[in-house]
Amino acid sequence: MEVEVEKYNSLMNNFFKSPKQAVSEIINLQAILNLPKGTEHFLSDLHGEADTFIHILKNASGVIRLKLESVFKNYMTAAEIQDLLTLIYYPEESLKLISRTEKDMDGWYKKTLLHLIRVLREISSKYTRSKVRKALPQDYAYIMDELINMSDNASKESYYENIMSSIIELGEGDNFVVALCEVIQRLAIDHLHIVGDIFDRGSGADIIMDRLMSYHSLDIQWGNHDVLWIGAYLGNTACIANVIRINCAYKNLGVLESAYGINLRALETFAIKHYKDDPCTNFEIKDFENNNNPFDDEPLLSKMHKAITILQFKLENKIIRRHPEWNMDDRILLKDDELTEEELSLIAILKQEFMQSKRLKEHINFLVRQGSMYLVYNNNLLMHSCVPCDKKGNFTEIQIGDKLYSGKELYDKCNRVVLSAYNNRDKYSTDFMWFLWCGKNSPLFGRDVMRTYETYMTAKKIKENKNPYYDLVQEEEFCNKILAEFGAVGPYAHIINGHMPVRVKDGESPISANGKHIIIDGGLSKAYHKRTGIGGYTLMANSHGLYLTTHAPFCKTSEAIKRKLDLKSETTEVQLYKKRMMVKDTDNGKLLQDQIDVLKLFLKNHHQMNIK
């Protein structure tokens, strides 16, 4: 016991100069445990759709609208509420428009500041004052704290009015409005989960990554498109070729050249030389909304598309031959796969471009540091794709190195290999990034084969079969087996996947197995809107239950601001809790309880030592 006393005294003395401080902290932590849990926000398959993603963050999937309608339903018209919502979502842009038409800006500031303070008070009501203070901008923290906690005491009325008047008189009206709006957005969502696939298809993956890097609290589960980009940055040439091919196909090479500074002129020169007289019919670019293409014309883009695709097949063949344990020999379909000196030179240039991109380095560093293959969070199991299994529900064994792995052990091993690839850049681990992208039985791919070769070279529509997992998760018993495998148990445990777009227009449902399984890929990417019939899903877990929000396709941000439009959404209850969930019922609550236990032990030991 003496060693333990010494250990805890040493630990606690770093934080508390006296037992009274420990007592104060225990009281504070116990109070926090009995607050309602914060709202969690789940999104997946963002696929570069920056405008839609950022708007969803700004409106918190409709949470802020619900708060305003609750607070102002008897005081404002629907149009006035929408005006205030647009201001909260896009304060800087809205203020520019308002200043052009509003004749009495001082009056507008006074009225608007009161409205925003009232909204902020409602949004922040479930948090401690300490947590709210930490979320406030440093320059205005004291003033905002005073205004949020305004009393109804008549004697202080002039005090609050003077604060408002001073803000306006000193020319801080715009800055204060912007700061209030940003805090409202910040406190509407306590924690964000991104369940994979940030990259490809849309033109704003870099913008999304910038936004995520500044977000206050989040985690990321890697999708196969994410590990493809990680592999490309790490120098896996097959991953590099796939990234370029996909962005050719979606008219999106600007994300490489402009956003990440990856020069593709060597590919352009190669394509013009070798495919000058080739119409490249099977490589013509589809009519996507993206037009993020820095090259001259579509015929040139088609030639570049073909050049990188053929190079991809050759590079993939090399990986497949190096790893017979992956059982992918049937994918060696391009017979003439020797790389020429020119091709070797080209891929060396492209590899250098990817590995030397400073902005890509920042984004991949964050993605690896903040991400993982899966996460169990408040008893929800978050993973992008699937747990590979056979039709009977037996977990499939996959060879990694010289051992076989399945189920949770497979996910844990894959996580270690990704980290090894990032930290050590060893050949096996970087090859494995390509396997995770499209390999047979890859837990991030979830299909039997990626038929890229057939699509381009034979023009045949050959089905890519889903892993049996996707049929089996329709059954509650199988879902419980998966949840137990990963240690997520209880009446409020769910599997949350992305990856497979839900075809709502064909009658598919995102919810199965009596609510135990939820797919939140509703096609946020514009490329999937026709397939799904909707504009995407988000999932929310607040203190009352779990809710799925279905979104209509979003317009451009500029149009939303100008016309004061919000994202049209419908929210459905997935599961209501029998009693309101408090912080003490969450993972974070368990950590806080551990701190309380340590502090109580410190006090006990301190008391015993004083008696001696």
C-alpha cells in the first residue's frame, strides 16, 4: 500500500497543491457525469463533396433549425427564422449582403445579437460553463460568457445594454456576430465520426481535409479510397496510378494539380506521344458535373486516361505476382505487362510528385494520426465496409505475412500494417495498402473483385459480387455476433457502416436487423444521386436516442446564401433510449469516473498520512 500511496501522491501532486483542489475537481467531475451526453454526428462517403459536407456541418443535420424553431416559434415567421439560419451558417457572406440593404444597422445589430445570444444559450445548456468557456473565442470569451448567463435581474438590465451598445459603437458588430455564429455551430455537435471515404469523385477532398483538421473533436475510420491515397503518398505506384485514373474518369485532375501541386505534365506528354492517333473510345470521359480539369480538351484527357490505366494494370500485375498468398492471379488479365523504360521513367516522376507534395503530406499525416480501421465508441461499432465472411457467417481467414487473421484480429492486424506502412515505408506494408483498396476479401473493399479491366478493355458489364456479410447483417443474430466479436454489447449497440450506397429509389433501406445495422452511405457524392435517389444520409446520437437524417441533393453554397436555402432533410427515429443518456453512461464518462476514483484515493491516502 505504501508504494501505491507514493504513486498516487506523486501523480496528484503534479495537479493539486492541496486536498481542497482535489475535492473541488471531484465535485466538478461528478456534476459533469450527470449532464446529458453531447450530440454525436456520423457521416460517411464524403467523396470530395465539400459544399454539401460543410453545409451539413454548419446546420448540424438540422439540429440548429430545430433549436431555432423551438425558441422562436411564437416570435418569428418562418422567413425570419430562415434569415437567421442563413446568418448562422454563413455569417461573413450574409453580413455583406445585409449591409447593402439594411438602413438601420445599429438596430439590426441589437436585435440580432439578442437572438444569437438566446440561441447560444439554448445550444450550450447541456454543457458545463467551463466547457462552454473553452469553446468561446479568446478575444470575446469574457463578454460572451456574461451575455450567455444574463440574469433577469432588472438592476443589471442597463449593464447588458451597455455591453451591446459598446460592441456596436466600437465597430465590433460584424466580428461579434461572426464569432457568435461560429460558437453556435461549434456547440451544436459535440463529436464527429467520419466513417470512411473522404477522397475521390468530387472536387473538394482537400477542402474537406482542411475543415476536418480544424474540427474540435472527431475520429475517422479509413475507407478503401482513403487507404488508396495513403498508399499513393507513401509511394505505392499502383495506388498512384489508381488515384490518377479515378480523377481522370471524374474530370477532376485539378484536385491533384491545383490542390496538391502534383504536376501531371509528364503524363500528358507521354499520352500525346503514344496515343496520338488512338481515339481511346473506351476511355472517353462521362458527363459528370465536375469540370475541374486543367488540361486543354476532353480528347487529351481520354488519352491521359488510357495511358494511366494501362500503366495501372501493369503495376498491379507486379504486386499480384509478388503476393500469391492474396489469391488474385485471376486478375492478371493484361498479358503484355512489361514496363518500358519510358513507363518506368514516367512512374518515377509521378511517384516523386506524390511523395513531395507538402499539402498532401499534411493531410495524410492527419488522416493516419486521427484514423483507424474501426472504432467502438459508446457501444457503437464503426467500420467503413465489412467483416469478411462466408455464406454461413464464418469469418474468412486472410493471410498477412505468414499468419492467418479473421474477425477483430484481422482488423487489428490491418491497422498495424497501415501504421507500419506510414512509419517504416517497408515494401510489404506499402503493397498491402493496394490490397486494402481492392483485394479479394479486403475488409475495406467488401467485394469479390474490382473489375476495372473488364470495364475498360472489354466493355462488358460484369457484376462485382458483395461479400456475404452484406446479406447476413440483415439478421439480428449475425449482427450480435459481430458486435460481440468487437466488444460492443448491450441494447444500444449498433453496427454503423458506409461504403455501399443505399438505393432508396429501389426500395432499399439503410436500417436492418431490428435497427442493429445501419448503412449511412446514401450517396452524398453527386455521382451517386441518380443511383440512390437521395442526396445522402447522416446519423445523430444525442441524449434521447439515435436518429437517421435523409438529405435531398444540395445546391451550390453561393446559391444557398443568395436565396437563403437550407438543405432539405427528413429525420427518422432509429432507436429511443428508455431513459435519457447522461455523460456517466458514455465512454468519456467512464474515463471521468476513473479520474474521480484516483482523486478519492489521493484524498484517502492524504488523510491516512496526516493521521500517521
